[in-house]
Amino acid sequence: MSLKNLELYKSHILEYGFSIINAVFSNEETEEIIRVLDSIDTSRENFRKSEDLFAIRQFLKEVPEIKDLIFNENIKRIVREIFGEKYFVVKSIYFDKPETSNWYVAYHQDLTISVDKKLELPDFGPWTTKQNQFAVQPPLPVLENIYTIRIHLDDTDGHNGALKVIPKSHAKGIYRPENIDWNVETEIICEVEKGGVMIMKPLSLHGSNRTTNAKKRRVIHIEFSDKELPEVLRWSERIN
């Protein structure tokens, strides 16, 4: 399949903070990715498992054999033409929201980046440390430059936890969820087909509801930046 008019998606993301492109992966490609996921040992420490959610942090490092399947020609074109020639991977997570999941996510912005160490740097903070992984809120220009691709391995709609997004909220800096003015803001449910992607700016306010239709929702979440971090700080998951 050929992706047409990526410029249209790019301008939509810049204006509204997100866009949806379906049929980025063929059915065969999607099934191959699912086959690899079904075969991995889920007991490792970077894996989080509960009744409501299974997640793999540092996904591309933990499951390196999946990289060539994910970076097909369509994804490479999206990164090159929508994001820019110099963009590289800075974070990757796999989420599996089971059919019976009660897990929901309140509205929030993605305000932290994953880095390799903790340093006192101006405008970097607060810091969190989980299982020897360091996350920090960087200065706003770093966050404004990031793009997120969410690859959908299942048809996803409002009944199995599709993301809800507030359009244009990405352009308002740090926007606390408790300050959302529903008289002026609208909410859009981002329905994505299996094999499609949702592209999002991390400062877009987003959340998701509980699953009500007994269908899985498996998503690969990958963040990209073209900015180097100051001094000796490094992105912990950098992949060119």
C-alpha cells in the first residue's frame, strides 16, 4: 500500500496535535508482529503484568527481533516526511489491555522523557526512578519537539480503550487536567484500525476509558525526537 499526501497528516498534527493513518501495516505484517509478541518470555523485570494491563518498557531493547518488523517502509516514510530527517527513537513501550480490563487513564500530558542517569540540570525536573530507569520532565522545547507513533495491533474504538484527545491542547504548554474548560474544549475519540497508527504530540491532553466490549487493545508506543540533551545526559533508549 502506498501512503499518499503525508503533508496533509503533518499539517493536521501541527494544528490539532494528532492524526490517524490507517493501513500502515498489512494484515500479514501485523500478524507477524503479534506472533513475535506471543512468543516472548513475559517474566522479565521490565515487564509489568496485572489483570488489567500487560506492559513492556524499553520495548525495542527487550524485544530486538521486532525492530525490523516495526520499521517497515511506511513507518520510515512517516518518520522522514512528517517528523524530519534527523529524528530518532527515544522511548518505546508495548501495552496489552486485555478484554476484561478495568484499566482506564485519566486525562494527562506525557511530560517525562527517559534518560540514562540523574543529573542536576537547570530546567530539568522533577525526577522519578523506577527499576533503575530514570525519567525527568525536560524543558518545554524538548517536549514540543517529540512525536509519538502508536501502532495498533487490534481494531480500537471507544469501547476498548481508544485514546480520547483534546484537539489543539498540545499548543498550550503545560496544561493541567484539572484546568480543562469543557465550555471551550472538545473531546475526540481516536478510532484506529488494526495495522493503523495514531500519531500524537505528547503535550496533547489524552486519556482512555475502560474496556466495555470484551476486545483486546494492543498498542506499540514509540517516541521520536531530533534533539540532543545537554551536557552528558543521554536518551536511555536512543536508536537511530
